[in-house]
Amino acid sequence: MDNSLHSAVAYIVLAALAYAGATLGIKTLAVGGSTIAVGFIAAAFLVATLAEVQLLRQAPLAMVYMIVLSIETCIVLVCAMMLGEGLSPRQMAGAACVLCGIALVGF
């Protein structure tokens, strides 16, 4: 892989992780977390935004958005399962359909 592809992959993963981190921060705040969670959420969204700005200099919006959304969705689903908030078979099938739809539209 060339250097620009490595850079794009790194920014994609960074943006997805930052969005997933913000989601977990929101969940923490929702169940009685402290105001520290607000700072974490803001920092995570800032990191995600900066990563996406760099990505959009290298790739089209539709592709960036679809890839980041797919990775973020997978990360959040895994985290939800680790927190004991598993999905029913019907919800898993729905999530699979959404991910397949994103893949079809994005590529």
C-alpha cells in the first residue's frame, strides 16, 4: 500500500473510534456519569471531525461517510455486547441489513 492509502486507513479508523468513543461517553452520561463525560464526548467529536477533514482531502464524501459509519457501527455493536446490552436475533438481522445496505451504496 502506498503512503496516502495508509494515511486514509489510519484516519478512517481514528474517526470511527472517536465516534464510537463519543457514543460510549453519551451512554455513560445517560446512566449517571459525571461532567467529565461531557469533556470526553466533546474531545471525541473534535478528534472525529479533524480526522474526517483530513479524509475528505483524500477521498469523496460518500465513500468516507459509508466506511466510517460501517466501522463505527461494528465498534458500537461490539461495545454494547460487552456492556451486556446484546441484540435480539431480529435486531442482529436488521443491523446486518443496514451494514449490507451501506456497503452496497458506498461501493
